[in-house]
Amino acid sequence: MASADETLKEFFPKYKPPIRAHKHTCVGLGMEVIKRLKVLENDFPGITRSMMLVSCDENIQDLLDYTTSSPGPQGFLIETEKDHVMVAIHVKVDGRAGVFLSDLGYHIARVVTVMADRCYPHTGWFTQSDEPHCRKEYNYQINIQNSNYVEWHERETRGAVVKERLSLVYVARAYLTAVAVTEKRNLVWDLRSLLARDPKGHLAAGIYFPLKLKDQQFTMFFDSHSGKQRKKLKFDTFLELQKIPDEVVAEVEQCNEQLRLRDGELLSILKRLATIMADQEYMTELLEVNNQIVQLSAGS
């Protein structure tokens, strides 16, 4: 517990985050996948020992420099965020090396097969999501310069605008500090979301929002009788429950049901979020901690 006069900046380095059931980030989801896949041990002896959490650095700027600086990321850990994890299993298909990747943190509803020679059964490019306003396509491939890394390419298309992003997954060894580093880092991430997806990974309902000091609002989306609804709502609307307009309460309840939460839980979450976001001193500290981590990982 933090003392009453302790700042977030002082408390954060000492905090040891728990992994809580049913409240999973990518770290908790990865651990849950490994736990559930252990039932395959009888049919595939050795699979339990082969499964491991692996680390991922997102938004790689210089692929060649990153992959050739050293065999692994240990040579410059101070300048990496390690902000994502997934599950990996090394495999051989008729003597050919490959990796299975499971990434529920990014809601990928398939196990991706990454073959070193990029031949069958290599997954290659696939459509991760195809919404009216945005299509996302992913591709995973072993890095040619350093087979310890899997390149994760993302292509996002919004109308005529195409954005590409590159991340690197280090698959040579298990990531042993997922809770102490990645789970903890994500506690002060400046983008938050609570989402529900269908079995194919498509977005069904949820809320998402950036952490900001001003103009604090969130986007809520859900299905209604008249089709997919997407609403922008201000957090201060939820500071006093009795003053929330009836039509807003009704929409929150629809989203709550599609998120498969207990009756009234989403409204309660939004009330607590509104109270937190209204605490300017706390929000300033939180954003400063996040910014310091970003600056540190950039080598500044």
C-alpha cells in the first residue's frame, strides 16, 4: 500500500502488480493460454515444456540496427520498452524450423505459423480486422539477419490512407520478467480500453480512451437494433450518477450486456474512471511517469 503522502512517482517503482483473474492484459492472457493448453500434453508430449511467454518491442524504427546489435535484446535493454508479450512454441515441420505464435493480447483469433523458409504452412499476410472505417492486416516472418527475432508487420488502411508499423518478437528465450516489466509498464500506458470480441477476434462492443488532462472523453461502441453505434461521451457526465441522461444510461446498459459484465458494472466503472480522471494532480503524475518511460526507452 502507498502511504498517504507518497506520490505516484515514488510508489510506482516499488509496486508489484498482481495478475488478476478475468482482468487480463497481454501478460495475464498469455499465462492463461499456457495454463489451458497444458491439456494437450497427452496428445503432444513435451508441449508444456515448449510453451513460453516471449517479449515484443513495438514500433521498431531501425530494423537492421536492432537485429544486428547483439544476438538478443540484452545488450540495450535500457532502451527498449518490452511493452507486449505473446506465447510461442518452437516447432519443426519435416526438419524445417518454425514458430507457433498465439497473441490474444491483440485479439488474434488464430495460432500464427511462422516458418523460417516462409513456405507452407507459413501463415503470411492475413486480415486481422475489417471494419467499415479501418482494415488491419498482419504478417509475421523470421528476420533474415537474426533468426532470434520474428518481424511483425502491421498494415492499417483507413480510406485512401495506409499506415505501416513494425514490431519485433524475441523468440530465442522465454521472457521471465513479464509481470515485473510489461504488466507494470502497461499500468501507466496512456491509452485504455475495455473490449469484447467475437470468436473470430472481431470487435463487438467496448470503450476506449486516451489519458488526457483536458477534453477528457471516451468512445463507446455496441450493436443496436439500428446497427453499430459509436458514441463519444465526456467523462464528467458520469461524475454524478443521478444526473446522467436516461438515454445515455440506456446505451451504457446495452454496451454493458455485450461486454458480458454484471448488471450495472459498466456504469460503475465509468463513474470510478470519471472520478480518477477529474483528479488533475494524479493524472499529471501518471502522464509524467508514462512520459519518462517513453523518454528512457528512446535513449533520451
